[in-house]
Amino acid sequence: MPLALLKYGIQRKYKGNRYFPAAKPLRSAYDVVIIGGGGHGLACAYYLARDWGISDVAVLEKGWLASGNTARNTAIIRSNYLTPEGALFYEESMRLWRSLAGELGINLMYSERGHLTLAHTDAAIRTSRWRAEVNQHLGIDSELVGRDELAKLCPELNLSEDIRYPVLGALYHPPGAIARHDAVAWGYARGAMQSGVEIHQQTEVTGIQSLDDGSIELETDRGSISAGQVVQAVAGMSSELARMVGIKLPIRSVPLQACVSEALKPFLDPIVVSGSLHIYVSQSARGELVMGGATDPYPLYSTRSTLDFTEGLMANMLELFPFLENAKVLRQWAGIADMTPDFSPVMGITPVSNYYIDAGWGTWGFKATPVCGSCMAELAATGKAPELIKPFELERFSRMEQVGERGAASVGH
Amino acid sequence: MKIIDCPLNGPRNAQEFICAGEVKQEPSQDAAIDEWADFVFLENNLKGVVHEWWCHVASSYWFVVTRDTATERIIATYRPDEFFASQRQTEGADSE
């Protein structure tokens, strides 16, 4: 038997399949350079090749693929936002998500669970109703549900009135989903590489210079690169990178922590979120509860974990799911979130020509991966921002037009 | 970071404080809108040593913290008058 196995092993006809094509050497010039090999950057590279025929593209990543916030989020996908600009943008992302696994040929474990945003106060009920109305107006599946329906949708939830913050109702968003975040990055990376895009890991940008002819010179720890266009997609380090090219951003870098429990018997179908209690939780396919909370209370560039976070989160988790009192936390981690003053992203052109920015993704970036990649690709290819991302341009701040304020007046156009 | 040395109340648990962001120079009332937008919205957001406004919530006391945002180390805390006096001194020394 061992001999047969050995023979099988050395036979040439059973070659292993490489998931990624072999890496190519780093060249000194590309049409487009994307800084940041996370979901957003890789998606942008993929759509540049697929939709615009631009494959002379390099993605530079200082660590390894998806080593930043792509692998640190809690993988929730939804489009029930409050501002029409936001809701329309994320709804387009949902449309792309639904066919993504088939298109990329990788199992994203995209799982539509339904998304419940719990309301514990009259004010939260009002906001939920407002959100549901905005959503329905835009064709997004979203409604306010009361306690009776909530008991059917999520029987495990503690609906007792004898707790600190009794649940009064919830905003219900049936298409709310979770997905396997690493696979999203791998799928986009392979798709892009198959079209000729080069991905260079362990390549850190150390300086950026905008030249008179409109091209951009990048200094990296592996030599300098000349680029026709540059797309920056480095969530968590956005301000530091933009500073290299003289751009100041409306961003504070704040850690966002999350954790998972040990694997438990499947009991939680929907994704449960509570704004008042600062909780979001879903159960992964292997039974772990994936839990997140509020961002840390002050800006920081360190991805350390704190006991304050787990303690605070669990106090509230146990109000909603008291039977978890003996469950153990398995892992805890942090990512650095780009927090903007209006809780909307910063995407589009910058004061530097041919330098495009994709930043300010705070705590809401993962779900936008497909639509963001597609829009940034269009921007880099044509030099014009698509309508969907126009409201999010950096310049909105110098016009005092934050997206939260514009929401009521301009319905997405 | 667990303990912050408040200039008024002494060492207290970090949870008693809020961070209100970088110490910035407020523009003059008739400054251009760009200058105001910069003051209100834009941030240096430095990875490294920064000076920030912090408040001890229970006593509503505002003061300045110098800390390192890369390592989470608090380097010093100052009463506001003390901080701005030392700033003026450094500026004076620079211009000489």
C-alpha cells in the first residue's frame, strides 16, 4: 500500500493545481498601480481588466493578500441604509454579491440570513420606521417588525421585559447576508491575475511623487515604479499614505474589535444587531458566534485587543442571549477603521491628478467590496467618477456637504 | 492604556475620560471656507506622537494629553495653560 501511494505521488500526470498563477517580477512602469491588496484593491484590479480591458495593472501589498480589514471584519452584507445615496450604493453591491461566487468560481459561502436591527427605545423605533420607508422607496426589502414577529424570526432572542433594555421591535432586512471574507479577496485576486494583473505582496510604498507630465512616481522598498494612474485602497493607513502625496483626509484611525466564540450547535439563523447595545452577532457555518461591538473610544494605530471590549460586549450579549453564559470566547482581534465625520466613505478624485482615493470605510467597508471595486475601476479607466460614488467625493467636506445632510434633498441624483 | 494622570484629579481609570481629538488652531472668523472646512473636518491623524484634548467626564475638566498613537503610550498630561505656555516657549526658541 505505501508503495502504491508513493508511485501515485511521483507520477507526473497528477499535478497539483496552483490556485494563483505564478508571481511575475516587479516592473518599473504600469498603466495603473493599486496600493493595497485587500478586497477593495483586488476587486478594482479585477473590474479594470474585465470591464475596461486594462490589464497592465500592479497591485502592491505591504503584507500578504487580505491581511488587513478584509480579514478582520464580521462579514455582514446589507443595504438598509438611511441616506438614499448610501442605500442605493449598497443595494448595487448586493446585486453584484448575489452572482459573485459563480462568476469568480470560488465558494464565498454567501448566506442570506436576514438582518435584524433591534430597537430598544421609542426613538429607535422611529428611526427604524424612517429607514424602512427610505429603503422601500428605493426598492430595498426592509420593514419594521414588532415583538410577535420577532419571536418567530429569532426565537432564541430574550424578549423578556424584565431586562435593562427590553426589545420593542426591529428593522428587518431579509436579504441581509454573511460571506467568507478571505475567499472574496482570493477570488478577485485569481480572477485579476488570470487577466494579466500582477499582484506583488511584501511590497511597501514608502514615497509618492506627482510628476509634471501627470504620471505618478512611487517609491517602494523594492525600487521605484512609474504609474499612469494610482488607486489608493489602504483602509486603516489611509491618512499616512495620503500624507505622502500631500492630501489631508477627514479621517481618524480608530481600532474596531471583534471576537468569536467556540463552535456551538447551530441556533442563530438571522444576523442580530443592536445599535443601543453596540452588538452585532451572527453564527458562522462552523457554529462560531462572530461578535462585534462599538469602535474603541480613542484613535490608535495599534491592533491590540482589550478586556474592556470583551467585558462590555458580553454584558450586553448576555441580556439578549442569557443561555450563552458558559460559552467561551475563542479569539479576539482588532482592525484599524477609517472613521469619517459623516459615517460615509471617501471615494473618487483627489487634488492630485491621476491619484484616486478609496478610503473612509470605517466599520462599513466589506459589504461594499464589489460595487466599490467596480466604481473605482471605472474612475481609474475614464477619469470620471460614476454617479453612484459622486456624493462620496473628498471635496464634499470643503463644500460643507456631508452625505448625512444631503440625504433628504437629493435622492441619489 | 488603563490609567490617565488627570492634572486635576490625579490618576483615574481611562473609562472616565473622553478623547476630543487633535489640538488645533481655530481659524479667524473671516477665514475662507476652505480653512474652516479644514479645521472642522480634516485631521492630521498622525501615527506617532500627538497632542489631544481630553476631558474627565465626571468633573467636566478639559486638559491636553500627549500620547503615541502607534504604541498607545501616554507621554504626558498638561493643564491647558501649562500646555500653551510651553508651546509658546518652544515657538519662541524656534524663531531665535
